[in-house]
Amino acid sequence: MVINMEADRWNITLLLDYYGGTLTDKQREYLELYYNEDLSLSEIAELTGITRPGVHNIINRSRVKLTQLERSTGIVERFLNIRTELERAAVLAESTGAAPELTAMLNEVADGI
């Protein structure tokens, strides 16, 4: 169960990085406080002056919006696939004795994405 919560946290953080600009300032702020700053709903409510259920609703609506955007565009999935393939290419290049420069370049590109 903890693994799923951590995976969910990582996924939302990644979606926020890509699609955060499509959210309102309030939505983005609450998601950042909850996922990046690890504040509880109660802490965010106290900090922002709204109710805990209000914070919960804003966070849930924002998560749904980010998830829908990813379903529609698939940008993050494509990014992750490209990165995985670059990492695999680097391992293959190294295992086949390719020029070290090629392996280094592939690793650098994978790390840079």
C-alpha cells in the first residue's frame, strides 16, 4: 500500500511539472503544498484559511484535471518511454563495446530529459 501511495505522489508531481501551467494559481499552490512540501490537508487549510474539506476538494479536482490531460495527450508517458529507451541503448552500447563516447552521450541525453 505504501508503494502505491509513493507511486501516486511521484506521478502527480510529474504531472504537475508538465501540466501545472494549466491549473489556477490556487490549484497549483495546493498541489505543491500537498505533494512537494508534504503538508497535510489540515496544515494547508490552516495556512490558507479555508476548510479541510475545501482543500481536499481543490486537490482532488486538480488531480483529476492533470490525469485527464495526460490521458488526452500522453506527453508524460512518451517522455518516460523515450528515457527508458535511451537508458537501454546506453546499456546495450556499453555491453557491445561501442565507443565510450557513445555510451556517455546516451547517458547524458537520458539524464537531461
